[in-house]
Amino acid sequence: MKKLLSIALIASLGFSANLTIMPYGSYIDYTKNSVKDEAFDGGVYASCFKWPFKVELDGEYLKINYRNSTFIPNYYEKDLTFVGHYFIGNHYQIKLGIRNMFIDQKYNSDDYDKVLIGGVSYYKYLKYNVGIDYYYSTYDGFHVSQITPKAGVYFGNYYSYMGSFYLNGDVNFINVSDKKAAGTKNNGYVNGDISLTNYQGPWATTIKGSIGVNTYKVANGGFVVYNLGEEYHYSYGLDVSYRLNKRSSFKIGYDRSKFKNTTTNKKAFSNVYVASFIYSF
């Protein structure tokens, strides 16, 4: 399942405080070709920074309503994500974390899944960054390994008419240990993500896209997991954030994805509408 949570936006808004809190919520609408009808997702993200450590925590609740709940019972999931960062000097960062997924769905014997998170990166502040992440996800009867090299670059002038920009991209190499147990057609998948953010005054606007068939993908540094087995073909979206003052901002976003149902093998679309509020102390 996917929630649209742009954690990187927090650092980019220029908050100087050490503690950040972000409640968020989203509504997901599925087209008629999907066995899903709608979904509700919400939670609270928090981060605390004290050099050379940073800790991120996220608690999330998800409910999916199916069109015929007699045959496919509604799906409930509670997630708890922890990621710890360690900064080495002014240019290197390493991270370790875990995402715990507690599932409640009638007739579903797999009530707990997890994702182990690791990564290393090199950066020059407000210039560029390069790195690589690794994710190891365990499910009932199989596991998924994902390697994600990534890079980003800043350009432009924040005080100019056009503002400044941040271009970010990554490539996801996904391997499923047992395609029969996972309900997929292949063991290996390759997927790419790209986003461009413009910063101008109090506004931050992001356009983004993803292309390449993928399944059981981990995104946004481990804070987004597609753990229901659908094969996603592409997605695109837009996020707009407005900084209310030095400590707070508000964001809304939209994302549309094309995927294939695991039960009917039919292609369908999801439309995700998200809102969040960021406050720093």
C-alpha cells in the first residue's frame, strides 16, 4: 500500500528546530476494475535531530474497503517505522531502521511483515547528494531484496524570479525470492523514480513520476511500502506545500497509479489525495 509522505520536504523547508511533528492523512479512490473500493490512511511522523544523530519515527493506520466484502474481507494495517541516522563529518551519512507491519484481515494467516532498512550517502549541502539504500522485506513464505542507488542535485537561485530547484532520481532493483508464493509473474523487477521540486518564497511544488513494472517496492527511505502484491506499471503526481511561518507548513498532494489486481489480473487505477501539517519546535 502506498501513502504519499514526502519526508525529504521537512529538511528542505529550512526549519532550524531539532524536533519536527507531522500528522498526515489520505483518501484513496480505486477505479471499477479494482476489487478495492476505497481506502483511508493516516498517521503521525516525528523526527528528532542532535548532531551527529537523527531519529525518525512514524506510526500509521490503514483501512481498505473492498467492493464485495463477503468474499474479500476489509483490510486493516498498523505500521510502526523507526530509522536512525548517523552523520560522519559534514558529508557522509549512514542509516539503519525497521518498518513493522501488523495486518488484520479475516482468512489472512500472515499477520506480521517487516522491512529492514539500510543505506549510506554522500552529500554537499544544497549542492548534490549520491547514495544507495538496501531493503530486505519478509513476508509469509518468501522475502524481497531491493537495492536502490539514488542521486539528487540542486540548481537555480532561491531569491530569483524562478526560485531554486531540486532534481532527484533513483533506480529500484527488486528481487522476489519465490514468485509462486508472492503471486507474481517474475522474480526480478526494475523501476525508476524521478521528481523535480521548485522552491519559491513560501511555496514548494513537486512534480514526480515512476515508471517500470514493480511489486513489493519500498520507497521514500522505507516510509512507503507496496506490500499487497499488485504489479504497478507507472505513477505520476503533484505536491504543493506552503510555509505558514518559520515553524510550520501545510501540504496537499495528488498521485495517480496504474496497477494490476492480484486476484482478477485486470488493470486498474488508484487516485490518492493527501494532506499534512508540519510543525517544528
